[in-house]
Amino acid sequence: MKFNYKLQRLCGASYGTPAATGSGILSSSSKGSNIVFTSDGNNVLSPVGNRIQVLDLLHHSCRTLPIEARSNIRRIALSPNDDRLLIVVDVNSYAMLINYHRGVILHRFKFKRTVRVMKFSPDGSKFAVSFGKGVQVWNTPGIRREFAPMVLHRKYTGLVGDVTTLDWSSDSTVLLAGGKDCQARVWTVDTVKDYEPWTLIGHKKPLVGVHFEDREKTLAERHQFFTDNGNTGSTLAGKLVARCYTVSEDGSICTRECRKEVEISGNSGDSKSSLDGLLGNDAVDFFSGSNGRKATSNTQRQDAVTDQAHDLVTGRWGTTSRHYFSSNSNSQSVVSTSYSSSHSLLVVGFSNGLFGLYELPSVSNIHTLSLSHSTIGTVSINPSAEWLAFGCPKTQQLLIWEWRSETYILKQSGHAYGMRCLAYSPDGIVVATGGEDGTVKMWNSHSGFCYVTLPKSHTAAVTAVEFANSTVVLSASLDGTVRAHDLHRYRNFKTYTSDIPCQFISMAVDKSGEVVCAGSAEPFRVCVWSVQTGKLTDVLTGHVGPVSALAFHPVRGTLASASWDGTCKVWDLYKSNSVPETFENSADVVCLAFRPDGNEICTGTIRGLLRFWNVEDGTLICEIDGQKDIKGGERCVLIDVVFTNDCSYVSKNHLIKSNLLF
């Protein structure tokens, strides 16, 4: 048998940072990462922990990229137009440069400071990252492996607080960034003669979004609605050359415009000075690496259309309007924004689970909807502006909304406080999971999506799930109940309880699906019920520690139980007053498994020691010390063991850094 396993997809979460059981770290403590659409708008890249899910919205399927970050992912960026490069940055500022189409890591590097925001330029030639109170702009490397592919273009400073948001102009020549100091700053990417960076003020709270209006729309509006002097209906005088929007946490949005006075050419001396200015700009463009203007004659130089960076020279920025999304900024605050410059649509996510869709520059509300009771940590809009993506880190919710038809394209959520247990259906198509939040979810193993969350019936964490058959799933909980769920009607149709209060931490169902057993943590016993009648038929006692695992013999009707008291007992349920056979271990037994033919039983201890016993005579066959294999220098606990179908191998599932590996 060859162990050339390849990860196909993650199952259990579509967004956020799933919390592992026993880690003490809840998913709500993570701020989550951003969500990115591909250039065609049909796929969504959603970070889950330290991996990335790619969700195909047309075929309703998902896959997981074969890359793994060192820790939870904080930020991702995908190159525009061709989607060839993907940059991933984790919470410790370690970054990976990835060939997205092939799923190959091209380069690893580390930023010296925390990266809060990262974005490619519209032309894909550069990308900008926040660097404390400044911004770094890097040249985009190629898709081939290079010794030093990362080349820093320039650093931009001037803000007093840390940078929280940034945006590029449509022609990739101007950079706009906002920070915690409630200010925004405008830089030119390349050096432009006589240009001085502007600082835009006027907000009372930190900025969460800054967005440039598409330059073609700005110029079209200027030529269509403005007179020769460029001023009709605006408080600012001069010709309109640029417009941007800044959004702060208190729900205020400011419209900023850059205008410049119309130059009236006089005598030939003025023409000569203007020509000298153009020549001087060309010299600056040459030495700064910018393309600048492309003209071949003096006449063409005077009539050439400049880029936005050169338009801002001698221009003055001002605030033309201010709007508020909500009259009460104390009840809700703006957490995330996304802007489609080609369609002039702004999506705003609020802290109370609301989102709003607005048309700019009028800031008219198109749609408002409540998606969740938790904060919407990130929003994104696809290139066609038809689908909106929302991510809620606390509940691990991923929502894709089509605003025109007001329907969900995709709606997924994981367990709020981590996954506790799982079980495969007999046909292997469905995976049932139980979580710390007391819910049971059903997942399609082929698509990777959760297709139903069973009505919550448990009042405590679900500790074990098992399939009685293809239509019935059983769940055990710390609330002292075992519940049977119908997978046709998706309801709880029977509840099994003990004669005294207890907490069930393990469960097993026999091969016929007629008997269900559950082991408790306190008192230390095993309860046996009839699945059909729901009556408690027997109570097995003898352990002096919590019953951590149960398993039925594949052929006979015997039951094996493992306990923290260091013993494994084999019970015959169909013989009254029978004495169980006991297998002694050197440490707490946390898991067990029968070999498929039933001749051997394997027990695993908390120290990583596997012991194989002969079921017939109770003799020890062999031992495997797996502590060194699974430790890896970190705290580890063996949690499960399973045989392969051909009885030739046994696999160990273990807990490392509180992340479940299976």
C-alpha cells in the first residue's frame, strides 16, 4: 500500500479560523481574513485557518489549494486580469508568493511589520502593503522561480497612525491610504515634478475604507456636466481631475474632489514655459521609471492626455459632501467596505450583522439586509458587481448574495466553538459532525458543503456522533442525552436518557443498528439502550475512570470500552452476569479499535503507546511507541486509532497545537 495521500478539500468550515477543542481559543477571537473574487467573478478564495478554499459558484463545488501557511492567514491578494499570482500573508507576517493556477509556492519571505491590508495595482505591475504607519509598494515578480523575486519599489510615509486601508487609482499611478489617525494621504506611485502629497482630514474615527472613483467616469462626468470653467453646482472652483471617497468607523462617508484652475494660454512666452514644463516632467519620468506622457512632437505634447498622477499637480483637494449611513453610530459601526469603481457601487458591512449597498457619488441606498447577529468582518464584490461576498469570523459564516434577485448563491457556516467529533455514513458520501455549540451538521464529502444543520436539540457540547444506518444518525452530548435524528425529515425523533444525571463522552452503535451504548464521564459507567423502544436495557459498571471510547465487535455482539483508569474491558451484552475481560495498560486509554476481522483489538494511551491484543485469549501481541512519531516537538495527545480495511495498517489521529488532523 502506498501512502501518497493528497489533500482534496477541507470539510467543516468555509471561512474563518476554526477553534480546536481544548485549545482555549475561540473562533470569535480571530478577526478573520479578506475574501477575494477571481477575475471572472465565478470563484471565491476564502481563507480557512492556514489554508485557502476555492469555491466554484457555478458548479457548486470547492477545493483546497495544496499550500499551507505557517499560521492562520491574515491577508490574501490575487493579481488582476490573469489571476496568475497569489500572495498570502499570515498573522505573523510570513508571506508566500504562489502560482495560483498550478498551486506551487514560488517564494517565501517575511514582512518586518504586521500587514493589515494588501492590494495589487489595477494593471498588475505592482502591489502595495501596509507597513506600520507607511505603505510599501513592491514590483510584481514573474511566475518563474527566482533567487530574489521581491523588489521594493518605494516606501510612502506621512500618516501618524497605522495604515488600515488603501486603494489604487484606475491607471495605477496614484496611491491613497487611510489610517487610525482619521486621515487619508494621497501619493503618486512614481516621482512627479512639482507634486506634493496631500493629507485629507475631516473624520473623527479611524478609516476603514478609501476608494478612488474610476478615472474614465470622472472625465466623462467633467465633459458632460461641467462648463468650460469646470464648476457647476460644486463648492470647489476649478476643473475636476479626480474624486475619491473615505469611510470611517462612525459611519460617515466623505466625497473628496481634486480640482485645478483652468490655464489660459497667453503669449508665446507662456507656451515656451509650458513646453519647458512638459520637457521637465519627461526628465523626471525617465529617471523615476514612470512611463509618463507619450508624445513625439511639440503639438502632440501639448494635446496629449496625461495620467492621473500628472493631473494632480497644482490641483487642490477638498470635501464636497458628507453623508452618514446611520443616525445612531453608537449602536453600529462600519467594519468593512468594498467598492466597484466600474459600477460605482459601495458595499458596507456593519458590526451588528447588517450590510448596505449604496450608489456613489449620490450615496443613495439600494439595498439593506441583516445577514447575521455577529460582525461582518469582510465584504467583497465581484467584477460584474452582481454577487456580494460576506465573511463573519465569529460564526465562520460565508455568504454570497445576489442583490438584484435578492437570493443567496451560497450560505455556509461552521461550528461556532470548534468541532468535537465526526462520523462517515455507510456509503461514505455524508459526514456528520458535532460541535461545542451543541449542533449537528451534515456535510457532502464530494462537494465539501454543509447541506443541512439539524435543529438544535442538545443543550451542551456534542461529544460523539454515529450512523445507525443511512437514514438515522445518533448524537451523544454532555447534557446527558443521546438523540436519534431522522435524515429524511431532519428532526429528532427519539431521546435516550440515563436513570441518573451524567455526561456522555463516548458512544457506539452495533452493526445491526438495534443497540446503542454511551459511556459517561461521571459516574463511570456504560448505558445500553434499545434503538427501537428507547428503553434503558442495561448498565455496565466496573471502570474507575471516565469511559473515553466504545467499539462493537465487527462480527459478534461484544462491546469493548476504554477508560482513563488504564483498562480496556470487553463485555458480552447477550450473557447475563458475565464477567468482562480486562486488558491492562500503563496509562490512560483514550481510544480503541477492532480489526475488521475481529481477531485483534488496538488500544491507544495518552502517551502515544499503541497495544495490540488478541481478542480470543487476551494476550498482548505487540506494541508501537508512537509518541516520537507524532510529537514533533510540540504538545500532542493521541485521540483516535483506526484500522485499514485489509487489516494491514493502523493509523493514528492526534492533536497538535490544538489542530485536529484527520
